[in-house]
Amino acid sequence: MAEEERALLGSDGGGGAAGPARRLSPCHPQRLAHRLLVLALMCFLGFGSYFCYDNPAALQTQVQADMKVNTAQFMALYAWYSWPNVVLCFFGGFLIDRVFGIRLGTIIFSIFVCVGQVIFALGALFNAFWLMEAGRLVFGIGGESLAVAQNTYAVSWFKGKELNLVFGLQLSMARIGSTVNMNIMGWIYSRVQHLLGHSGHSTLGITLMIGGITCLFSLGCALILAYLDKRAEKLLCKEQGKTGEVIKLTDVKDFSLSLWLIFLICVCYYGAVFPFIGLGKVFFIEKFRFSSQEASAIDSIVYIISAPMSPVFGFLVDKIGKNIIWVLCAVVTTLAAHIMLAFTFWNPWIAMCLLGVAYSLLACALWPMVAFVVPEHQLGTAYGFMQSIQNLGLAIISIAAGVILDTRGYLFLEVFFSACVCLSLIAVVMLYFVNHLTGGDLNWSARKRQKLQKVAATEAEEQERLRRQNEDDLAKLRPKADDFSFRNKYLSKLGAQLPDNYSSYLSTMAHRSVLK
Amino acid sequence: MRQLLLLAGLLAAAGGREVWMQYNPGWNGSSVNLLHVRAVGPNDTLHYIWSSIGAPAVLLVVTEGTSSALHVNWTQLLSPTPDGAIRIEPAGSVVYSTAVVFTKVFEYSKANVQEEVFYPTYDLSDFSWDSVNRTLNHTALTAEFVGGPATDPSGSFSNGSLAFRVTAYETSGRDETLPSLLHTANSSKVEFVLAGAAPRGNSSWFALEVATVEEAGVVQRLRLARSIDDEYTPTIFETFSLVAESRNDSSTLSFLQWKATAYGSQAPKREDSIQCHSGSLKAANWTLPRSSIVLAYFGEGVGSTYTISAVNISFGGEDGNIYEEKRYLSWSALLGFGQPPKDTFSPLVISIMAVALGTPMVLLVVGSCVVLFAQGKRYTEYEPIN
């Protein structure tokens, strides 16, 4: 009965909004045009951060020549981005839910991103490499948390089936940002060099400042989004969005072996992809004799491919299931790509396209596996931990890659990356067998999972119904203490015909028709 | 005859040679430099005669047997007609001879991509050289020819010098300093060093002209080998080889091999690398400087009976400022007899790949066995009820 009341109110509220009686102004937060605007702002929120993340990779030769650093110091620029996120991954959700709120939190993180990029550029202008590293640190504090905020906004404004589309669009915009960065920054540098007449640390500084304009743009989006969100809150009486993450570090001891293997796969795989892209441009120039533009283009192909392929693979993996097999395919493909790049002179476009496809596939198949292995109340901790050690792995592997390149060259570096991917492969194989032997559900097909979910749902319903029935029965058996029931009991014992108004079941039926 | 000697040379490369170095044999002065390096193997002897008389050059003479000796007629050598002043006795034991001459150093600026503005050439035959006796090291088997232009109107060499460092090898091995060339007992290293000389422009490139002299019946080729292995010279994948092939059977008689890089510091690291390009090998029919030892050994017929080819090797950075900052340029090449040595993968790389690729395979096999065994066990645990 209580459900029926709720349902009526719900349909009332919804029906009222869509009914012809009430007219919505064009700026009402529920109108499609408004929501599209908010969607666009949400997508561009992360654009600046992803654009500036790969600035070092796009300008590797220039950074190394102007700041006079070797590859190990150059890769420290990536390591410093990852170091704060080892710890911050756990606090992002907490900061957004409890301390700042989504609106202020997004603005603060955007400011960190902007300020970080500005400090990075100032470091180049003043020829102080330590200042550049500090800038990357500040940038890192804002960057990853901004992604969490972006996701929270999406969940708060869009629900159900649209949410997948929104996440997909956000990811695509991020990838577009990285691609544009790879292909444009080199050109901007050459224009600035032409303008100034010489190349040096000041040329680099000005180029990075120009790149920082995208961060200002993202900050603008954050401010507008905060205003619109506040307005929507007032008009729709909805609460501020929350991440809903609960982090309890003591949950770590409950993590199963499967989950630790998933963590290992994550660390080793991403450690063989992102540092490689960071060093890739010069690799293609030196080994394959590509021009600077072609090298930038091929370095960005991984991102270009993942923009359209991620939603496709997401759909595929959701439909088919069997996540471990997909992860296995992705890891083997990446291994093949690295071996091709290391031991042959074959056209690297092939290897890089394979890498792009494998990277998209792995992202779609790996992260959902965590949700299958971990109970819901520990999910926040599990994802936070996964991101934390992913960042730790990236930081360490970035620096190791730089050192290896300086002392041993590109062949050894590629062998190192292949070894990382092989370690990931070992983890996948072990995960498959552990999952098989313990009767786990990671490798179920989607149909089987749906069937079992339905069975579980009907069972739960059945149990709920039985419980309610038991409660009703118990209530009926319990004696009622009022006069009406005493008279009823006495008269029924006598066998007398009860008048209509004494019949309890008739009165309840009358009540019911009024409610309908 | 030559094939036999090449085979013997291979054995010597594996086994090693005994190396003796002599400075100005039969001459007491030190105003001119002639360094005789004798590498004696089990069946043959290699004579390297390095000299800075005229243009700096090296004469490589291969003789069979272990008792060949160098005879130098110093008065004739230092005269305007040095033909025949240098002889290897016994003359019949000489199997093969070749010479490499470093003739000129060009300096040009590449301020515009299309135009190259050439500064006045440094002609190496007009240089004055310090005595090699001071730099001769019998234990390390190295010597250094250091010099500067006799007349220096632009004053670029006031604080600098140009040098050729020579290293002889007794066994095969690999250098410790970059570019870590792999050498055999059949080879010697020559290192061209430009230190402290002031560049005459803002974005100067330098080019060294290297000429080779070959007998008739021998063809010179410039080969570019691209390898996937850059373990020993990080980020450098190309190796140039100037090989002398016999016309009859295309066997490689001698080689001058170098990696496509130069380095900008005394203790070079990867980031000190300077780009190195090679021009194409051209026939050079001009006359070599008169007082060169090449003329002394090969005689007047050097222009006609012997073929002279030259190649320009240039060094510089993308924007040309690299030498301006570092004021140091070092380029190494290996000169030797027989086949040039080939780099192979280091055992570390092979072992890492073997372990990395092998472990998942092993795990897959072991895991499948475990799964099958466990499944078999499960089935046998069930017993029919009736």
C-alpha cells in the first residue's frame, strides 16, 4: 500500500511537468537544450587538463634541448604528476562530498590545474627546472580530482541509459584534447621561435603559457557549470551531486586474490602504455626517421583510436561478457605491438593502431571486473586503491624508462616495456585459472550473468513476499484490543449475522477504492 | 692467396695479435710524426703507418708471415719527391694495401635550409703537428696527433686544437666510452677530435673529408646498415661502412666503419650526441698533397693505377648551436682488415625476452594441467546413488 502511494505521487510529479498545463521556460534545467549545454560544459571541463597533461611528450626535444636535461629528468615531469595522486585518489570523493561540495570542489580543482600549468610555464621562462616540476605537482593535484568531479556532475544531471553516452562523450573529449595537444604544440613552438628569432627556455615558456589558455577555458566552464548547477538545485529542489564514495582503508585486508591480480594487470599494462607515449615522439623520429609532425601524429593515434572505439568496445563487452578473455586479447595484442616496434622496422602505424585498439579494449573490460569481484560497500575503496597504485606504478616506471633510455637505448626500453606487458599477461593467465578454480564469475558471458541476476532478483522478490505475508499473518493472529473487535469476536462466536459496518474486510475494500 | 689470408685473418681476430708501436723508426728528430703499429698474428702481420707528414693519413699493409718489416728512407720521404720512400720488406709478402687520408675540414653555416655558406676551408696538409712521442702510450696502445693550422688569420685555433687519436687492439672487445664500437684484433680505431676551436659563425656545421686509396681490382662502396639494436650507442641505429671489395669474388678486404653520431664531450653520454651525416662516395681524381706518405708508398702511379674516392662526413645539430656550446667534437671510426665486426644482442636482452615470453607459456601449460586434474578429481568424487 505504501508503494502505491509513492507511485501515485511520482507519476503526479512527472506527469505534471510534461503535461500541457505547465509551460517550461527555455532556460529550465529540464529542457533538452539546457541539458545539452550542461553536457557540453561538462565535456570541456576536462579538456584543459588532458590537453596540458601530455605537453611534455609533444615538446620532448624542445624541453630537453632548452632546459638541458636528460631523459630521466624529463620523465620526472610525468612522475611528479602521478606522485600526489597516489594519496589523493582516496580523498577525492571525500573532499567533494563532505568538504567542498561538487560546485566549489570543481572550481578549486580547476584553479589548481590552471595555476599548475602557469607555474610549469614560469619554470621554463625563468630557466628553473625545479619550478617546472613543482608546476607539474600542482597540476597533478588538480587533474585527477577534476576527473572525479566531472563524473559526479554527470551522475547528478543524467541518469540511466544516457549516463553511458555521457561518460563516453567525456572520454572522447579527453582523448580529443590529448590528440590536439600532440599535433599542435610543436607547431606553436615553431611559430613562437620564428617570432622571437631564437629558441631557448623563454620560447618554451611562452609556448606553455599559450597551452595554458585551454586551462583557463576549462576554469570558465567550471564557473558557468557551478552557476547552472546552483540554479538547477533551486528550481528543481534536487540535492547537490555526491560521489557517494565511501573509503575505508581497513577493507584492503578483505580484497581477494582475483582483485590483487586485477591491480597487477592494471599497473603493469598502463605502465607500458603511458610512459611509452611520453617518449614515443622521439622514438619515431630517431628509429624510423619520421619527421616531427608525422611522429606527433603517430604518437597521438592511440588516443584518436580510443575516442570512437571505447564506446563500441564498451557496448561489445557489456553484450558478450567474458571479460577475462577480452583482457587477455588486449594484453597479447599490446605485447605483439611492442615486440614489433622493438625488433622490426615494419611500418609503425600498424603497431600503434594495434596498441590503440588494445588500449580501448582493456579499459572497457578491466575496470568493470572490479565491480564483479568486490561487494558494493567496498567498491569505493577498491577503485580508489586501484587508481592509487596505478599512479604509483606510472610514477616509478616513468623514471625507470627515462634512465633506461639514457643508458641503454630504445631497444632495451622496448624490451623493458614488453617485459611489463608480459608480467601483465602472467597476471591475466593466473586470474583466469584462479577464477576458474574458485568458481568465480569474472568470465561469465553476459547472458549467463543476466540470467543469474534475474534468478537472484526473483528469489529476492519471492523472499520479500513471503516475509510480508508472514508479517500479515502474524498481525492477523495477534488479538486487537479495541471495542469493535471485542464485539466482533463475541458476535461471531454466537454465530450472529454481522451488520455491514461491522465487517472489517468490507470497510478496507471501500478504503481501497477511494485511494485508487 | 687473398682468401687464405682472409681466413687467417679471421682466426687472428678470434685469437688475438701482438702489437708493437714505433715512433719515427730510424729517425731521431720529432719535427715530423710517423707512427708504425705492427700487429702480428699467427699467420699474418698488419702494418698501420700513421703519419701527419702532409695531410694526416694511415697506410694499412697486410703481409703474410710474421717477419715483415718496414723500411723508411727518411731523406727521400722528407724531400719533394717521396715516391718509394716507404717500403715493406720482403716486398713479395704484401697481400693487400690501402690508405685513408684525412684531407680537409670544412666549416659551413646552415642558417637557411637551402643555402649553405662556406667559410674558408681548413686544409689539413697545412697544419703543424705536435710531437706524437709525448702522447705515445705503449700499455694502452694509444697515440695522439695534435695540431693546429700553421697560419690562423681568424684566430679560431688560438685556444683549440684538432687531433687524431689512434688506438690499436690486440684482442676483440668493446670500447667502454661511447660510441662503444665493437673491435676485433684486425682493427684499429681512429678518433677525430676538434676541441676548443672557435666556430666562425652562429650555426656552424663541420665536415671532414676522408679519401681512400685502393689498388686496381678493388671497388670501394659506402654502405649504410640500419640495425634494430642500439644498446651500445643509445638512440643511434645507423652504421656506415666504407668497404673495399675485391672485384673478382666480392670478398671484403678492408673497412672503415663508423656509427652515425659524434659526441660533444670528453666523457660522452647519450645527451651529448651530435648528428652525423655522410655524403655519397665520389671519385676523387685530384692529386693528393705531395708530401703525403701515400705517394711515398704507392708511388707516382697513385692517380692512375690506384683509385681514389672521397666522402664528406658532416657534424652538427639541428640549429647548429651544438658545437658553439660544447666546443668539443669527437668522431670515432674503426679501420681494419677483412669483414667489419657485427653487433649482436647482448645476453641480457636475450635472457629477459626468454624469461618474459616463456613464463606465461609455462604458466598456461601448468595451469591447464592443474585445471584438468582438478576437474578429473571432481568427477571421481561423485558416486552414483543407486
